[in-house]
Amino acid sequence: MLKGFRAEIVSVPHDPRVAGDEAVLHEADGLLVVEDGVIVARGPYEQVIEGFPGLEVEDHRGRLMVPGFVDTHIHYPQTERIAAYGLQLLGWLDEHIFPAERAFADIAHAREVSGFFLDELLRHGTTSALVFATVHETSVDALFEAAVERNMRIASGKVLMDLGPDGLRDTPETARAESEALIARWHGKGRLTYAVTPRFALTSSDAQLGVAGDVLAAHPGTLMHTHISENVDEIAAVLGRFPDARDYLDVYDSFGLVGDRSIFAHGIHLSDRECCRLKESGAGVALCPTSNLFLGSGLFDLARLDGHGVKIGLGTDVGAGTSFSMLSTMGEAYKVCQLRGAPLDPFRALWLATAAGAAMLGMGDKVGSLTPGQEADFLLLDAGATPLSARRCADLPVGQRLFAMQILGDDRFIARTYVAGVLAHDRDAGKVAA
């Protein structure tokens, strides 16, 4: 099962802030060769084709091939609450989100939404994601079932919240039992990863946070996924409940939840001590610019976290986030960085949305760079998707085209999405491929 894909190819395996121009791999006329879902060769077309006589080649010249996007923080049960008006974080959860999440006790509802959600990811060029489910075991089963059907690289887990509202409350005992059962059923199956998922410090008792730390320690291949320092009222409430903690991160640290498999969403208002501890531990932070703006939470200080050496990925955070599009999210990250006085380079934005996110999720050897040995998750960007973009991008060098697509882009710019070398979405066919 050997196949070639011809297009202009660009990927960013390393951080351009550190590696400079050497971080970017670019072939103006490139060939990607895939065998059984894995990349076996990549390079200039005329050079690579010589090693594969008779190779079947899909010709996509005129389009830009990039790695499949990696979303490091998104909530699938919030899909139907995207663009919910008004309120900041804690009030928004109470009014809009918790009522919606109660419905995921019903496996049929969870299956319907999870299928729609994953198809939306593919339509927007996202092939890997770290996904919040709900407190219900069924919500994770439904998501993982749909991910296996689509052969997507998805990480998720049952939300732990024994201090949650009615209908969204478990116990330390059920948190442990259901998490262990889900790990046994799903972790490592196909392209799935389990994530131990306390919602945030305020929704779990000390006993349950201890359970989360125990489960994480007992399963070295799993991730830990939660929220931190998103909203000033949230931070005040956390420090009020944990008066002996040095800061918000210290709460998680005291329960064994801070390490190189930990991903914290938001991190807008972190202290210097927290940044140093994140760097020391190898934990990562998901930058979610659209939700931070939508909920009025604040402006992420990327340059400051860079200065501390903290690992960063990019997340849409739907449904507080306002788009499934990682292109659009890159554009919003650029605007936030502009307001902070440190504009985001388009190649670095692509790195954050691909290789950086993959590395943060422990998938960096599998996806994110389009290098030989990696899985062939990629997409084809169409800079001429709209009359305006076609006019703007005509004859631009690749970096400027990328930037224009990040500012102007949405799902219309995703011509095709491939998962393990197989077509998963074709814009021109008008639907996700079977």
C-alpha cells in the first residue's frame, strides 16, 4: 500500500524562536510517500520519485501540505453551546455548560454529538486532540468509539468532579473505579490515549484529587488534563479553599498532578514561581486565545512563558472558544501577542499548532512534523479558498501565505484532510469522507 502525494510541503518540527530558519522544512514542489499509513520518504519531487518507480501519485500542486493540526484543549460536550452569550467563567459554567453536560449520561446523545464533533475537527484540519468529556463514563466510551471508527489520535478521559452540581457529581470511589475501567478498555487501543481529568481544583475534594494523583502514577502512559489560572475570580476561590497553598499550581502539585505528562489549559495569570515549576516539571500549558477573549479572562503572555521555558501548545477550547479552526486560533493568538507587544511569527504559529502540541501530548514521535517514520496525518490548504484570499496570496512567499491564511482562514481553507494517509475530509465533496 505505497502511495505518493505531490504538493508544496511545509512543516515546522522545531521551535523557530530557538532553531531559526533551520526549524522550517519546505519543498516548493514536494513528494510525500506513504506506506500503510506511515511516511517513508519526503523531499523534492524530482529527487524522491527516482526511488519509487511506478509510484501512484496524487497531484495536488497549487495547494500547501502541512501536518494535521493538534488541538491541545477542547470540550466536545460543549459543541452545542458554542457562542453562548454573556458572563465570565464561573457564571458561564453554571448557566450554559453544566446544564448541557448533564445530557451526556445518555449514551445515544453522547454518540450523536461525538460523531458530529470529530467530523467538525476533520473538516477544520484537526487530526489529533486532547478532549474534555463529562463526568459520565458513557461520554468517554462514545468519544473513543467514534475516534476508533475514524482512526484519529485522540486523548480524553472521564471528568472528575465530586463537588460538581447535581447530575454532574461522582465520588472519589467511582472516580477511581470508572477511570481504571476506561483505561483498561481504551488506553492504547488504536491511536487512543487516556487522560486523567480533574475538571479544576474547585470541583474535586481533596480525596478525589488524591485519587487522580494515584491513578496517574499507576498508569505511566496516561496524561493529566485540567485547567489553571484562567480567571481572577477562579484563582481567588481556589486560594480561599486551599489557604496553605503557595499558589494555584501548588494545589495540583500537592496531589502529584504536576509532571511531564500534565497539560494545564489557559495559565493566563501564572506567577513566576508557577512558571519555574512548570518548566522544572516538564508540564505544558495550552494557549486558548479565542476563549480567553470571549470570556474576558485575560491576555496570555506567551513571551513571558517562553522566557521561563514552559512548553506551550495551541487549543481552541470550544465551546468557550469561538471556532474549531486552528487557522483562526493562530490568527487570534497573533492578535493577543500583538497586544502584549510580541507578534507571533507565522511559522512559529504553525509549530504551536502541530509539532509543539504533539510533543506536549506525548505524540511528538508519531505526528506533527511530516517526517519519515511519522504517521501520515496531513491536510491540504487552499490559499485561493475565497476571492479575497486568492487576490491577497497571489505570488506571496510561503511564510506570508501562511500568515494570510492564519488571519483570513477558516474551514473553507481546508481542501482535504488525511488521517494515516487516507482521505478523511474532502471540502469539494461537501462532506467528511466515508
